[in-house]
Amino acid sequence: MNACILAVGSEMLTPFRVDTNSLVITERLNTIGFDVRLKAVVADHVDELVRVLEGALTWADVIVVTGGLGPTEDDITRDAVARVLKLPVDVDEGIVDRIRERFARRGLTMPENNRRQGMVPRGAIVLDNPNGTAPGLWLERDRTAIVLLPGPPREMVPMFEAVVRDRLAPKSDGGGLFRRVLKITGRTESDVDAAVGPVYTTWTSRPIPISTTILAMLGQIELHLTAQAGSRADADAALDASVGELQTVLGAAIYSTDGRLLEAVVGEMLRDRKMTIAVAESCSGGLLASRLTDVPGSSDYVERAIVCYSNRSKVELVDVPESLIATHGAVSEPVAQAMAEGVRSRAGTTVGVGITGLAGPGGGSPEKPVGTVAIAVTAGDYLRVRTFQFFGGREMVKFQSTQAAMNMLRLILLKADAPFWPAR
């Protein structure tokens, strides 16, 4: 069954406000078997909303509209729906009385424009809103259910939960859409797709079909697997088998099969092995330490972090020999190695990480362009040192540096032979 979600509000078409309601609605619709085929943000313009609604009515089994149910002239959702369905609009005095009483309980007089919130397209079912003044509405046209919900999440969420329970779930076949997210680093999008394409293209003909979406993100690739099944148990069995096939193909390049971030995965590996870590960062400016300590309980394994940005700080704080910097330059594998070994020695930890590079936008040279980053990781008897060439602006280079450093550590802990990063 197909679903459409529309968020109404011109403010969400500016840089200052984001539609978050659709994420909650999508998750709940998926669990009862609705496949969201379209999400859109529509301005407070009745003609625009009419056009979008008319299009959605040709294919959607349910249309969920949030926002535009307030008391002002730019709250146009009721008007647009009534126009599309060719329904007259009546004022429900019962709704108006409840709104008036709500104001009175706070010692206020209801403004006259709140009567707009009592406007109901004829035949619509009114959905109670105990958390606000705007009631929701339920309408049906042929096969399509149209649900109108208020925009504020504290009002929308409980109302939608009741709609799912009482009205939408009975329309579904008892099944749902269930997802699994695999996170991959150290491989390019085209490389991953070439490796897994022959595998996932066979899944659509299985008893429980599984669709696959590949997403390229900064420093990683994500594979989103979706199974349509009659129960979560059936979906989990099909997804587990599919994940196993992808793990066979991609091996250690997959760092998460449950949606966890790389810092959480690495942190758990350190904790399980009773290992501790100290980091020395130059171009990443403390971002690696920040990501590691974003994980609750990271005090179990993070001992210290030093931002040694200048050459002098590298010498004074983590014992990098001045001669090494003079000979190789601050951005070099020997200096990264000395940073990792120096901070590890000073901290008395089992793991040391050194990151030094050129985040830009200035400071590059033909020999060492912006984005050049040397990373060293030492753990136990293992040492890995690598120079990377990252793309993008300053923040992108910093993030990719920390992603590569954590992945190098992860692979050392796994004792894996997978490449640390795509070949240059």
C-alpha cells in the first residue's frame, strides 16, 4: 500500500526550519505495511497544495498532511482539501466551544480567528487533540484515506499514533516494511556496487523480496535493505540471510550491521579488549577525541587527547623530534608515527593515534596539496601508517581524517587484511 506525506508551511522552505514530522510518520507507516512513495513540503499557498493533493489522489492509499490547521489566513490545509474533494465546509460549534473553554482555563478570551479551527469539510471525522487547539481530520475518497494532522510534533505524534492504531492498521494486511542498514568504510560507492550488485539483484524474486538502496556519504557507504514481510520474525530471517551474503562479499569493510556509528563500534572493541587509547591531533583539531567521547561510557577506554597544532607543540607535548619535522615536514608519515608513539608512551595506553595534515583552504603545495593527511595508529605490536588525499573543504577533510583513523584502528583490532582506504 502506497503512502504520501505532505508537510505544509512556507517556513520549511527556508533555511531556518526543517520538516521532522515526516520521519516519525514514515517509520510508523512502514511498520504497518505502507510504502512511502512521496514526501513533499508545500508552501502556504492553497493552489499549490491543491495541485499536489490532486496528483497524490491518483495513486496513494493514504495521504498524511501535517500543518496548516491553525487559526490564521495562511493555514490553508482545510480549504485545499475541501476544494480537491469538492466538499462544502461547515463550522463545528462543538470544536469552537472546546477551544473557547481551553482559553478560559488559562484565564484568556478566545480570539475570533480561532473559529477557523472549527471549520470541517462536510463528512470528515474529527480527531481529538488533547494537546492543542487544532483538531485533526480524517476523510476518505474512493480507495484513499486523507489524514490531516497539526504541525507541532507534541500534538501530531500522539494523534497519529491513535490514527495508526484505530484506522490505518486495520487497512493493512498485518505485514510491514522492515529495514537493515549496513555501514561500510574504506571502499568507494562504485567499488561497493560492483561487488554487491550481482548479489542483491537476485533478491527481488525471493519469497520475501528485499530491495536495496546504496548511499554515498562522507567517509562511508551505506546499504539500506528493505524487506516486505508478514511479520518481523519473517523479515529478520530474510534480512539476516541477506546481510550474511553481503558480509561474505565485502568482509571487514562492513563495520556496522545495526546502524551504529564507527566511534561506537571502535569503542566497544576497545572496551571488550580492555584497551585504552590516547590521540594526538593536528589538522583534525580534536574532532577524533570528540567523536570517541560522544559515546556514553567512553571513559572506560579514552585516556587522553592532545591537540598539537603547531610544530612546537608536537615537540613539547608528544616528543616529536625537531629533526624529524625539519627533514620530512610536519605533514608526513614519520611525524604522524612519532605523534602516535609519543602520545601512547606519555599516556601509558595500549593504543596511540597521530593525525597531521593540511585541512585548507590554504597551505598546500604541489607536493602536498590541501587534503593531504598522514595518519598513524599503533596498537599492541601493530603499527599502521598511511598518507591519504582527501577531498572537499576544511570540515570534510577533518571528518574524513577521523573516519580513516578509526577504521585503521578497527582493522588492526580485527587483524584484517582489508585495505584501509580506496587505492589512490
